[in-house]
Amino acid sequence: MDTNDRRPARGQRIPKGEARMLRTLKGNHLYARIADLYAVGWTLRAIGEAFEPPRPRSTIMSWTQKGAHMTSTLPLPDITIPVLATSGPYIPQKNTSPGISDADMTTITHLAPISRKYRASMSNRHPAAISNQDLTDLCTKLYENNVTITELSRAAGVTYRAMAKRIGK
């Protein structure tokens, strides 16, 4: 069962008729039906709540995995497809990162070790202070051009938090 294109129907309950039918099924027929329900978008929670007493999501997931390659031989009604609250797939709102150019990457890898030695008590003319300011300026410029903090932190060999603090986020 490929769930890459699966969109869950969050906050919905399985129709009462489907719930009654699920409670009458046993074994492989039950597993196959649950796998089919999950594949069309019903959530594990909604499927689990169809039972008396309700079954946990972990149980429903194991039944889904068991039934993924099964088909029921019983004459069952068609599966009710849930109405999705959102339309279409998610479209990212943030611009994609252009990445860090080779020249900027070289500059960052050169400046990062030197700027780690910077301390606030140093003179502004100290090489570590100059490197620190140059690295901050470069990273800020790249961040403003949609390069992510994660990319910048990996390039400099520091944590995400350290880079976010450097560029003021």
C-alpha cells in the first residue's frame, strides 16, 4: 500500500453503517477492509473509534499493515470516501533556498574557525573580531536571500541555535 499520496480526513467519524459492518468482520476480511479504509483517507483514530470498545491507533496500524496485501472475498459495499476539509496537496509558501555558492561556502568555512575565537572583550581590530563580523554580515546577507539557517549552520559547523542567534532570529 503506497501512502505517499494519501490525504487524511482529520476530525471525521466513519459512517455508522461502515462502523457496524467493521464490528461484524473477523480476521483477514477485517484487516483488508481496514487497509482499504486507511488507503482512501480515513484516519487510524476514526477507524479505531468505530469499534466497541474503541481500539488504539497502534492496533489499527498493525491491522492496516496486515491487510495491506489482502483482499476480502466477501461481498462488501463500496468504501465511503471521506470529504476532505482542505483542497489539494500542500503548497509551500516559503521560497526555496538558492543554496550557498562555492565562493560563499569557501568564505564561511575559512571564517568560521577564526570567528569562534572571538570574545566581546577583544579589540574591533583583532583578526577574530573582524572574521566574526564578516561571517555575521555574510550569513545575514545569505539569509535575506532565502538561504536557510540549517544550511548556514551546517556550512559553518555550528548548531542551528548558534546560527539563528548570529543572524538575529
